[in-house]
Amino acid sequence: MTLLWIGKINNQKMLRFIILLFIIFLPCHTMAAEIIDIRFGKHPDRSRLVIDFTGDTDFQAKINKDSALVIHLRQKEVNNLDHHLKPPFEDLIIKPAGQFTQLHFTLQSPHKIRSAYVIAGDPNRLVIDIVAGTPNYTTHGPLQTDAVTKRGHPLNKKPIIMIDAGHGGVDPGAISPSGIREKDITLTISLMIADILNKTGRYDAMLTRETDRFIRLYDRVKKARDVDADIFLSIHADSVRGGDRISGASVYTLSETASDAQTAALAKRENAVDLIGGFDAHIEDDAVHAMLVDMSMQETKNNSIALANMIVRGLKQKNVKTIMGPHRHAGFVVLKAPDIPSVLLETGFLSNEDQARDLLDPLYQNAIAQSVLHALDNYFAY
């Protein structure tokens, strides 16, 4: 009927205008999906492959008996793709395979898939980490048939983000002049971050606490390690003596020495909170203490710093005010998991009553949460 109606139009300009509108409003699925980019990353403990693509996000990934990584994406075009292979990726062949486009990566030595997942976006990103070892020959992805686990979790699991709401229970944390408590602010913002992350479908966000209760610092870290978390993010709201005019968010990573006197004092206060609940970190058993204070995991520290910088950029992009030199570092106990990139986010200063009220504002809280989401999307893309 539409074509017959168009055929009766004599005005050629009008006809061209209608055809143009028809093209513009074509459903997105009629446009060709394509592979846009392929990138490689080399880390001490793994090799990473990132594929940017449009269209359907279904994928399959496996390492076959010839020690080749074989990936299937649903019908993708490949145009002017400029990629530079890095070890252990030795060769790449891209070809159609029925309803799929197959990417065949020859590997220099036997490897197995540690994780494989899609970060949906514009474009979508398929992230695959491989490690040296005997292949398990199991397919990973939404179309897989066999379940594979890593420390109790699917091998192709979404990144697990442990959100730690600072303080709680008998420990109120900082308190504003009007009585706004840090433990309430951190819980509200942590719940919002977890909700936003989970709703994307790209992350599995968990919380160290979902209610007003006290949790010792070591147990917060243990909760993250027990679920094999990929990221540990601790949420706080600072307070300084005479700081009624100081405002802005800041981000902290672990270091043996503090970046400045203010950060050293902050770390000292945060590390002492266990004493409120009747615990003394100095009598922690030697095995656990050695595990938590191990500073040898340089890769973990580097990843923590990378994430912290991304959060700072995310805060600025979402117009969340930050302090001068917002990325700082000190010996925070809660950041000492040796195998999990860990960051502490101070959302603002409760000693500043105006900022305290901002931190109660759902719109301001949402801006902070969106900053975290933006940072994580960028972090897991590389």
C-alpha cells in the first residue's frame, strides 16, 4: 500500500523526501553488523583479546585440540580491519561459517580460556582472557552447552564487583554538623551503584553489607575473595577538622607510604575502625595477616591505579566535583587484597554541610554511580 501511494506522487522532490525518511527510519537490524576493531593486551598472568562489534551479541569461544582459539559471532561483516597480532596470537583467519562469522586465532602454545564475556554498548565488546595451560575444549558464551566453573563460578562469568559500604552498625563513621552519618550515605550510594551495575546485565554487583551492621575490615576483604571478585570498591564520605569549606570527591589506592599528610591521617582513621567493634588488627593470625599485607602483587596494584584514574575521569565527566589532585594513595587495610584490584572512593566531605546535603540528593548519588559504571566499562574494555 505504501509503495502504491508513493507511486501516485507526481512531485519528484516530495518523492525523494519520503524515500529519504524511509531510509532514515529503517529498523536498526536491517543495517549490516560488523566487526570494527580487534585489540590485544599482554599481562603477566594472562593474554587479553578485545573485539569491538555491532549487532547481535551472541558468541561462542573455545580453544580446540590444535591449540587455536575459535570464536563465532553472528553474521558480521569485516571491512578495512587493521589489527596487529601480539603473542601468543600468531595468525588470524576470518571466514563465514553458516549464520556466523568465524575468527580462527592460531596460538603459539597451549592455552585455556579463563574468562569470556560481552560488554554491551556502542559498540559491543567481546573480552576474552586466556592463560597458558591444557585446553578444556569447552565452549564459552550464550550458546554454550557445558558449564565450566572457576572457584565455584562460571568461567564465562560477568565481572564480579564487590561494593563495600564503609562503616555501619556501632561505627557511624563521619558525622556532619546536622547529624548526617557516613554509614547511611555509604550504604545508600553502594546500593544505588550495585543496582545500576546489575541492571546493565554486564556485571554481577555484590555488597559487603546491605543493612546497617558492623563488619570488620578483614572480613570485608574476605567477602570479596570468597566470591572471586574482579574488583573491590569501598565507598566512604570523608570529614576533616575545620573542613566546612572543603568539598569534592577523591579516589584512593594502596601504597606503603601516603601521598600526603591528609591522606595519611585518613588512612589512620579508617584503619582504626575495627577497634570500635572490639577487634585489634595487630592480633590477626599470622597467615591471614601475611596474605593481606602482601605488597608483591604489582599487577594488582597497577590495575587498581588504572581503575582509580578511570573513576576520576568518570566523576569529572558526570560533573561530580573532585578535590585538587583527586587520586591519592596510602596504606588502607581494606585495599590490601593481593589478588583483587581495589579502590576506595571518598564521595565527599560531611564536614561541609552543603556537600553533606548533596550526598543525600538522589541525583547527585546517581551521578556518582554513573561515574563508576563509566569507569568499569572502560576498565574491562582493555
